[in-house]
Amino acid sequence: MAILKNERDLVVPGEILAEGLDYLPGYGAFREGDKILAKNVGMVSIHERNIGVNALAGVYMPKAGDKVIAEVLDVQMSTWFLDISAPYDASLSIGEASEEYVERGADLSRIIDVGDLLYAKIVSVSKYKNIQLTMKDVMCKKLRGGKIVSITPSKVPRLIGKAGSMISMIKEKTGCNIVIGQNGRVWIKGENEDLATQAVAMVNEKSHLDGLTNTITEFLNANSSVKTDKPYEYVEGSENNEG
């Protein structure tokens, strides 16, 4: 009865992760007899008695509570429809968009228009894949200017880093504001968007490697005007502050 893989080990489908009944298969894993095996290519994730696999690639599957970066696709009488990089589009109703009173028949595009980017929260996902969003959260807002970079959704935790250390470092060294959606979209705006974009891309490409923090630190120190090895303090929610 033992776990045969370490946290963040790279595995392939069918590879044995653990033996015995003391452990439970998590996301990306399944049980076969007394063994837990990987369903897909990815990195091992261990949390208490659960062992699973975070896929290195794949589409975003939305769930209630996720905060996502959404692009407005269409505006109708009382609803906006948005792309959240999932197999299904999402919707945002007037009641979930603003506390302000909106007159019947008002032109909603004057509030939120096609092409606008929103940092929104998923309220619910029905069994028929109807995805409802809300802007009634302290962190939710319209994103103005900047640029969007897309990464593999399963690599979002690696980009944020332990206690927010990775994203805080990238923000500090590039002078950029960064918003991370759990759907794999990253909004970047600031003094050196290109450098921040390169750092985010490196995390996406090298997330399975050990020593990633040191690699990104060296890259940023070599390319930014501020060179320091000091630790970065993380304030909860700071990776999503527009500033």
C-alpha cells in the first residue's frame, strides 16, 4: 500500500500512481482493482488521500465558483453572451451585471459591448451546460486595454505559484498588472507587457520541470531593469488587481 509517484511527476495514461485501498483516485485518475492509474498525460497531484493527474493539455471545463476572463460575443435584450474558452458559451443577465437600475429596452451595448473583456465569476453550470456568470463579486470588473495571453488551464496554479509567489514575482519585475482566469486566459497591462508575456509563456511551456521558479527569476533578472533576489510577498487577490 504505497504511492508510487511524487508530486509533479510526469506520467502517461495507464501508469500506476498508487497501490492499495488507502488512497482515492482524483481528477485525471481511475481505480483498477487495488491500483490507481493515470487517465491522461500530465503531472501528478497529491492532496491528503487523493492522488490525481493535472493534464498538460486540454480544454477548460467550467465549474461554479471559477473566475474567468470572458469575451462578449453578442448582446440581446436582457442578456450578454460570452466566450469563456470552454466547449459552451456563457451568459450574463442584466441582474448579474450591475447593481444600477437599467430601463426596459435600454441599449445594453452602452454598458457592455461586443468584444469587451470581463473578469467574471461562474454562478452555475447546469446539467444541460447552461453557464451563468455574475459581476457581483469584489474582484470582478471590465478589463480595459492590455493584452490577452492564453495558457493551458491546468497550468494556472503553476503560474500563480505557491502562496502567489510566481505571479507576484512576474508583476514586480515587469511592472505589469496581471489578471488570471481559471479558464487559462491571462490579461496583462503595464510597463513591459512583452517581458511579462514571455515569462507567462515560459511557465506554460516548462511547468512540469523542477526549479521553475529559479528559471523564471533568472530570466526576469536578466531582462528587467530591477535585479533582486528578494522574496516576494503575496497579498490575497493581488494577482487580479487592475491597479
